[in-house]
Amino acid sequence: MKLSSPLFSTILVTVFAVLQSVFFRHGLVAGVTPDFALIFLIFSANQHGSLKAQSTGFISGIIQDLLSITPLGFHAFTRTVIGSLYGIFKGKLFIDPILVPMLLAAVGTLLKAIFGFLLLSIFDQEHASMVFTVGLGVEIGLNTLAAPFLFGLLKLIGAFKAARDER
């Protein structure tokens, strides 16, 4: 299976979502877990474009909805829109090893919160105020710190697979 295939990206995002919900269910810092699935979706969108990222975001979001107590479609919507937005920048951004992944992860986490707030404002106004809390700041920080490592790991996997495919 090619690293660039939507199926591989979807499987990997889903694996990250399951791992973070199983191993980090109590959180790392102040009860908050970094969103590794979101970081990989951002990486995938930047590498493969909007269409693949939308597909990956939607399918992995539905799976994440099924694994969590959120209403069906909540994560699917936010992941699809984020994948689409980040996919627009395919080939237009120079991804340095540290700063750009950190910036992409911070903005992506903030976008996830904004879209979550909008959905909750429409469907569940009494819980909408729970989005912008200290936990969001902690999650932005954790995602920002994790992004360079995850981007580097994914680039390394891509380089390894490319070298293996050339043989």
C-alpha cells in the first residue's frame, strides 16, 4: 500500500485516533491529550491535496465519532473542513523541520475549536461555552510541541518507503 494512498492515510489517522483515545484517555497534561490524528491529517493534506484530505478527514472523523460520545458527524465535519482547507496549500508551503509544522498544528487546533464552537452554537448552545477553556490552550501547546516530531517521523517513513519502492 502506497503512503500517498487515501486508504493508507485514513487507516493511519484512524490508528492515531484510537491510540490517543486508548492510551491517553486521561490526558497527558491537565487532562488534555494532543490530537495526533489532527496533526497527521494536516500533514497528509499538505502532502496530498484537498480531495484526499477531505476523504481521509471524513472517514476518520466518522470512525472517531463512533469511538467517542460526540454526535455522529461532529468530528467528520471538522476533519473534512480542516483537511480541505489545509489541502489547498499542497505544494505552496515550504515545510521546514520545526516552525511551519508548529504553526500548522496550532492553527489547525484553533480551527478545530472554532468549528466545534460553531456546531455547538447551532445544536447545543448550553455547551458551546465549554470549547474555549484553559484546556484548549493546553491542547494547542501540546499539538504545537508534538507537530515537528510527528512531521519528521512521517517524512522519514515516506522517504523509507520511497527508497524501498525504488529497489
